[in-house]
Amino acid sequence: MAVGAGGGVVAYDKIIPVRARLDHCADYVLNPEKTSLPDGGPRLATAINCQLDTAYQDMMDTKRRWGKSGGVQGYHIIHSYTPGEVTPIEAHEMGVELAQRLLGDKYEVIVSTHLDHDHLHCHILFNSVGFMDGAKFRNTFQDYYRDIRGISNEVSRAHGVSVIEPEAKGEHYAEWSAGQSGKATVRGLIRQDMDAAINSAFTYQTFWEQLAKMGYTIKRGPNVKYTAVRPPGGARFIRLASLGDGYTEDAIKERLAGVRSGISTAHLPPPKPPRRYTVKRGTLARRPRQKLKGFRALYVHYLYLLGIRRPSPKRPPLPFSVRKEVTRLNRYAAQFRFLQANRIDTAAQLTMLGDALQAEIDALTDQRKDLYRLKRQGQDVGGEIQSINEILRPLRQRLRTCGQIEQAIPRIQEQERLCRDARRKEQEHHKTTVKTRQARSQKFSPPDR
């Protein structure tokens, strides 16, 4: 997601390779519940170079015709807009125009606009194989910025919609990812130490002395082009300019001047405490509890059967195959938490998440290969390789969890069926027993006088 200078969300694009189950992705994109206008207007779905009803089959026919049925099956572009900036029909027209200009002369495409969120977003799903020449689409970083991002911005400007305008150098992926997950990074720790040194120093010279006391190695002077520091135990120097606003030499001097004048020098203001409100009259309307459905509802019921809550003694005994599943209780509970955290209810959503994770892993793996090549050439890139490895581990774990859930769903559905059958037989047996007792009591009851 891209965030503007004022902190508001602006229109953004992302592309996800679809490596398996292109049909599930097509069903998700064309879901009529998400693409139908509430007032009975037209359905916001359009096909380019194929038919809506047979889009998946048309794409597979193209793959077979050119003998390219393996590898990436297609690509899924999601284009989102700022809430309230465009109407659903305008958003869909812009999504179709983007797809037509980007892919219309070569690929089969389906475009839909989903209305199930506050922000409108277009889904563009297209075949990875061109129907004209059989060439496969290449998804590279340069192609994204030159073609997808570039054409998207042109269409947005033509319709008067906000676009992403880079205002400064972006941060490294490791920095961004760590910021999202709350983890510390090398640059973040350096910034913390520099903040502490500024607060305890009085002059520019004593600032550097404070850093040296902390164990930092400093590279600066008239013959040094870029002032840099190396943290204690660090493998390489970090330039001050790469630490962001507030950490260049000029910015540090300004902050030290604030120390001498008694002005607070904290680079980032402390978070404001949350506001508290009191309702003097009446009561707040309670939001209805969210009703789970799909995979999440299936897991909740199954965990109940396995004993995460104590079953009623009146319930019929579980089949042995289900009782044996108790050994997997912790695993199923972790899988449910994963589904809940990612709001996954269908196989299509699970597949899309797996594809997105695999794409991120592939990009990081390619980046690491380049770093290994630099390492063999004698460059000191061990820190960057370690950072990528730390990011890859949780991504691969999440991808493994997706695969485990995909394998577990059929087993859980089968065990639930066995439980329903056992319960139905128990109810039938109970009804038969009650009828037999009633018949006996009527047969042997004394006659009325």
C-alpha cells in the first residue's frame, strides 16, 4: 500500500502471480456478490479477448495451443482508489481502460470492480500466455514501474484521480517490513543511539564523543566524502544520509542547537494517549457479533468437537477416527488462528494468499542470489543476506501453513460428516426407543374404570 505525505491512502497497484488454480482466482474475481450494484444496476465485470462465461476455459485453450501449460498460470492486478474519490462505474471504466491499454492487444483479460470494502478496487486477471504469439508475460520490477504503474498513473491523471508521486527516496524493504511487524533493524537501533547521544551532548564534538563511548566507529573529516558510522559489532559502515530525515550532519547540528536552547530534541514525538469518551445519556449501539462462515466456521465447529470446549454429556460419543484427531488439536487451533488473522473463508482466498507469499519469497530469493554473487566477489554483504534470511523464515512458515490447511480441509470435512452420521443414528435410535416404550406402556396399562 502506498501512503501519501499527509498519511492518507492514495490509489495504488499491486500484481500477484497466480501459480495454481487459475479457475479459483477467476471465480473470486467474478464473484457476483462482490461485483453487483445494490440498486440493481449492471454487473461490474468485463472480458477482453474472451467471454465472461468461458474466460478460464479460453485461457487454458490458449495455453494448450502454444504448449505452455506449466509455470505461472496468470497474473492478478489489484488497483485500489481512495474512498469516496470515484463512483463504482467510474472505477470500473478506469480499470477496463487500464487493462485495454496494458494488455488488450495480446492477452485474455477479465476485469471486475469489487464493492465489498469502503475503498473501491478493480481486479484485473489475465492469462500468462499471449493468444497472438504464445509469448509469456514477464513480471519484472522495471516492467511494473514502466508499464503497469506508468499507464495506471496516466489513466488516473486523465480522469482527475490522485496518483502516487514519489517525494523522497524510499526505504529498504527490510526496514519497511520490520516497521510493519514491530521488529528492530540495524538502522533503527543506530537512530535510537544517535537520539540518546544528541540528548546527552552539548556540542557537535561531544556528540561524536558520546557515540564513540557507545562503541561506534566513526568515519568523517575533510577527506571523507560521506560521513558514516559502524555500530559495535557491525560488519560495515552506515552513511548518515541513509538514516532518514533528522540524521544528516546539518540536521544533527540543528537538533543540538535545540538542546542548548532547552527545546525538546526528540526526533519523533511521543504518541498521544487515546481519547476517552463518556456517553452521558442513552447507550451505545452494540455491534452485532460477526458470524463466521466458510473455513473459519468449519474449524470452530471441529475444534468444539475435539474438546476445545467441554462437550455436553448428552451428545453422542464421537467416532474413533474423530477422537484420534485430538492429537492434532494444537495444530488445528494454530491453523484456525492463521485463518482468522488473514480473514480466509474460501479455497480461492487461501490460494491467493499462497500465491502472494510465494511471489514475495521468489523476489527475496532472487535478491539474495545477487547478494551472494557480490559476496563471492569479496564485498561485505553479510548483514543484508542475514536480514533477508530473517524475513524469509516467517514467510515460508506462513506458506507451509497454507499448504497444511489445504490438505487438512478435506479430512476435517470427512470427519464432520462422520459426526453428523453418528448423531443422526443416535437420534433415530432414541426416537425408536421412545416409541417402543410408549407402545409397551399402552399395551400393559390397566383399563379405565
